[in-house]
Amino acid sequence: MQSRATHQGGRKLFRRPHPAQVVVSGFAGAILIGTGGLLLPFAKAGAGGATFLEAIFTATAAVCVTGLTVVDTATFWSPFGQVVILVLIQVGGLGIMTFASVIGLTIARKLSLRTRITAAAEIRSVGLEDVKGLVRGVVLMSLTIEFVTAVILSLRFLTGYGEPVGRAIWLGVFHGVASFNNAGFALFSDSLVSFATDPFICLPIAFAIILGGIGFPVIVQLRRHIRSPLHWNMNTRIVLAGTITLLVAGTVYLTVVEWSNPETFGPLAWPDKLLAGFFQSVQTRSGGFNSVDTGAMDSASLLGMDVLMLIGGGPAGTAGGIKITTFAVLFFILLTEVRGEIAVNVFGKRLSRAVHRQAIAIVLLAVAVVIASTAALMLVTDISMDRLLFESISAFGTVGLSTGITAGLPAAGQVILMLLMFIGRLGPVTFASALALRERRSMYELPKERPIIG
């Protein structure tokens, strides 16, 4: 990251970097540090060490809370390597500037103006005066949800599967942190397929993913006004309504399509099919775990999951995608046009035209990135387009679901997925921040003219 300087009166004036640049540099730095940790010989189980590509791919997936892997997390990495991955997931899930703000508050008991600006850009705070309180709230809420999830899972692994106490606690902590941060890393070679019919494993993980995916602003507002829906702002209402709608729609769709598939839901009893359908629907919000073999799912299911993964979860949270709010804005714009109305109204409030432009820009860029990356993958592999598209959207949406082709991709293909994970984790946030901060009023307007549409 470089700062440009000019001379004025014998003094150097430095142009400070944009907050979005600071966030991007922070994530890149965390990936490099994590790569160094995973390259240590004792980070890998057995003799020898990981290759550079294995280490940097895993570090990128962990920091970007994606969950795509080129090696088996359960058997390839040593306990030390798994701890490194867990730390990277936590740092990446909270956000680099949020994490740095916590350190600043702990050591200096205050935040500099620049730190508050960059933290506000990352967690999408509405004002600088509430950044300190919001950071504290985000960290406390994250640790609380992770702790509760870890306790429930640890007890289940201990009592239901006979795991030793230490192992049960480690499994509970790792999956509790991974689930709330929507990371998708698992300490079982088959992800969570062995627990597809166990609600005491699947449901705590699913609810932790949902809470992490709705976004920190929504969690904080619900904590303050859980009994006063009238105090909820537009963002909270859109995220909650969109999350419920997409979860129900995804559950119904996947359950119906996979109901008789002998390789997925077919052998399960009907209550277990409903559980598996709900769990898989939750994972498309950016969770990344799987309780059935994703590669054996019907092509129609993969297409439906593509759509859900691209939409993702709420803004300023641990989920990826273009975000529910962005999708909702486009939906209400379409609804307004169909009705022949002029202003776009959502939950009794008028939507700013600047938000229209930002939503359209983010969606078009996301589609362009996914299409370009899928085309690039098609050039370096002979794998079918539906699977490559699924992998691309999973990486861009920081989901982590895979049809099983990631490890078999050539080095060029894995590099493409790494770039997608990085862009998907930071692209929508930094681009939206840049658009908001660059907005300025023009001193004049050009004459209007309309092209023919449609």
C-alpha cells in the first residue's frame, strides 16, 4: 500500500489511503501471515511440509471464510495447523479492522480517527461516534454465540459419540467458530455427512450460520430492540424478511428435487429429509458445510443453489454474495416498474436513487466476475460447465460448498478460485464503500435523452 506525496512549502503532504484500501491490505497481510504459519513443517501432519499453493489456498479460504479446500483439513493438517486455520477464520470473520480496533481499545483504550473511519467502512457503521461501542458489541456477540454453539456441540460429541473430553471440546470449539463465521471448514473428512440425521449437530451449526450471516448491524439492533419491531430500520427488516423467505424457499426446493435421489436424500426417513433440506438451504447462505454429497446432487439442485449462493447473506456480516439487501433493492425496483410507479418504496420508506445505482453496479460486476472466472476455468479444465459455475459462485460467495473438483483443478484453476474468494470477501464491501464515499453533487446537469429499452 503506497501513499502519494506532494511538496508544498518545503513540506511533504501525504494523501492517506482510502479506508477500503486499508481493509484490502489488511486481509492480504493476514493471508500472507497465515500462509507462513501453514508452511511451517509442524503445521502438516506426517513428514514434510505443505506446498506453497496448498498453504496459501488454505490461508485464503480461512481468512475469506470460504471453506474450499485442496487438502483434507482433518487429516492433512496437524493440530497446530488446525489452530492456525481457526485463528485465521476468527480474524477473517470479525474483519481485519474490527480485530485491529479491539487491539487498540485493549491497549490504548481509544481509537484514532483514522482507525474509526476504516472500521466504520468495514462494519458499515452509520456514524463515527458509535464505532467503539459497535466494535465492542460485535466482538461480544460473536464470542457469545460461538461459545454457546461450542458448548452444545462439545456435549453432543462427548455424550452422543463417545469422544474423549479434550477431543470433544476441540471439535465443539472449531465447528462453533467455523459455523458462526460461515467458514465451512470441518474436522471430518466427509464434512458433516456422518451427522446428516443428527439434529443436535446440524441445528446448532445451522442457527450459528444464520446468526453470523444476517450481519452484525442486524444482530446489534435486535439485541437493543428485540421486542420493538417498530424501531427496526429498513436494513434489519429487509435482511430478516429476505433471510426467512430464502431459507424456506431453499428448503422446499432442495427437499422436493432431492427427495428420491438415491445418492442424497433418497435413503433417509422423511423427517431426516426435511432436516437435510433445511441444513443444505442454510449452507447456501454462505455456510459451506454439507450433510449429503454435494457432487451427487441433481443438476437442478446445483442451479438453485447457484442462485442462493450468489445472493448470500446480510451486509457487514460473515456471509458472502451480493447480499440480501442488494437483491431486495433490485426486486423492489422491478416491482415498482411493473406497477408503473415512480418512487421505489420499501416498508413505508422511499429508497434513495443512489442506492439503486449502487445495487445495479454491484450485481453487474458480480455477474461479470463469475462469468469471466467460469470461462477461464473452462479453458484450463475439461470439467462440465455446471460444476465449474457452481465452484465459481461458491468461491465468489465465500460459501465453500464444492462438487468435489477443487483439489483436482490445475494450479491455474486453484489460483482463479483464490482470487474469487478474495474478491468475493472484500469486493462488494470495498466497492460499495468506495461508491458511497465518492458520491458528490454535480454543479450542472446534461439534457435528458432516452434510448429504446427492450
